[in-house]
Amino acid sequence: MAARTLSEQPVQPVVAVDIKNSQRVLLRMLVAAVALAVLIGLNLELIENIYFANQLTTVGYVVNGTIAGLFLLGMLKIVAILLQFGNEERALGVFMANVQARHPELNDGVDKQSLIHQRYDALLLMHAQRAPINHSAMAATLVASESTRLGVPRYINNILILTGVFGTIISLSIALLGASNLLQGTEDFSSMGLIVHGMSTALSTTITAIVCYLVFGYFFLKLADVQTRLVGTVEEITTLHLVPRFHAQPEAMVNDLTDLVHALQHVAQNMQLAQRNQQQLEEQVNDLVEGQAYYLATIVSRLTSMRKLLRDGFRLPDDEAQ
């Protein structure tokens, strides 16, 4: 295997950020609301007979109203949390775009209240303080803080079915009260009506609780899935892109040392080649100097000979004689 060099750029891992996961859940909630409204509109007479006709007491109104109120409160809370998760997903998308574009400021354009912005600021602070980065502790802290965000929907999901059971118990108590009056020999037909009313109220509260629990439980699970994917994406980005920027792993140090050794070897080879080239250049210069010296000596010798010939030809006196 060929050794890695410093010129080789590491492959940038790509984290898949789904910025429309919460929007899909909101769309499903809208479809479910429309479908529920259509079903109610098609069965208005049946619903009126079950919930409103021949109500001798207000128990049915109170219990069913409580169940419906809890259901609507929980659904509104889920919508609000999904909108918050939508902002978090968009912040993750902007952050990953900055990472892939090698932007010097990764938080540029990212919401300051988002999880990824706070995570990056925490890493910058720890790096500035020369503190060791414990990714496991940061992940556990994020999971603990995010678990409190679903407190209200989780509570409603746990007690929603119990409210139906509570209404059923109260309704059966009313029915038993009517049966007790009937067994005592009271010639009052209202006792029979009280029994029927109690049984009817028990049925209506049970139906309301079951339907609300099924619908709310489904969307609560979808909300938990969105939160899990969001937290998982934050931790994946932290692992692949943020921690390597601040934390030097032993394996990375070994690889960097290997790259440095190879670079030094390459520099040494270049220096040896430059030294050989310098020696060759010095030899060429020496040869050129020697050639020029020989050429100058030849010219001086010829000039001396020509001077002597001219002196002898014109019978000029010798310089030494003069």
C-alpha cells in the first residue's frame, strides 16, 4: 500500500440531514384531523345519540369534555414541539452546508438557540480552556435535557386512557345507584333510566378515551421518532465533523507523524538532489574558469609573438634596451 502524503486530502463524510421530517408528521396530523372531521360529519346522528341524548346527569359531559380537552391540549403541544424541531432541522441543514463548503465560520446563518449552535459553542469554549472533550458526557447531557421537552405530551399519553377508566367507574357507580334504588322496591322508573344512563355514559367515556388514546399515541410516537433522529444527527455531526477539529486522537497523531516522516524524507531527497546539482554546477564553473584562463594565456602568448615580430620587422629597439 502506498504511503499517504500531506497533499492527500481526507474524504469529507456526508451526514444526511432530513430537514422535512417534522413537516411530514405535521402533514399527517392535518390529514388525520380532516379524516376525523369527515367521520364526525358522516355520523352526527350516532354521535348525538351516544353523547347528548337522554343525559340525566352532567357526568358524561364532564368526563368526555375532560378527555377531549386533554387530547386537544396534547395535540397542540405536539404541534408546538414539532415546529421547534423544524427550526432545529433547518439549523442542521445550514450548518452542514457550511461544513461542506468549508466555511471558516460554521455557525454563520445558524440559529443561536439551536442545538447544533450550542454544541459548537461548547466545543469552542472547551478548546479555548484546553479542557478534554468528553463526547459521551455531552451526548448524555443532551439526551437528558431533551427528555424534559416531551414532559407534557408524555404525561397526557399516560393518563389519557386512565381518564376513560375513571369515567367508566363513575358511570358504573351511577348505574349501581339506580340498580340499588330499583332493588329497594321503589316504584320510580327514573331508577331504570339512571341505570341505562350510567351504562351509556360508561360506553361513551370508554369510546372517547380509546379513540383519543390511539390517535394521540400514534403522533406521540412519531414525535419521539423525530426527536431521536434530531439528537442522533447532532451527535453524528459532532462525531464526524466537530470533535476531529478540537480533539487529537492517538491514531490521528500516528498518522500525522507518519505523514511528517514521509515529508521529511521527501525534503531530504530534494536536498540531496540539490546538493548534487550544486556540485555539478561548481564543476561546470571550474571547467569554464580553466577554459577561460587557458584561452587568455593563449591570447597573451600570441600577442607577445606578434609584438616581437613587429619589433624585429621594423627594427625597433627592445623595451629592455631602452
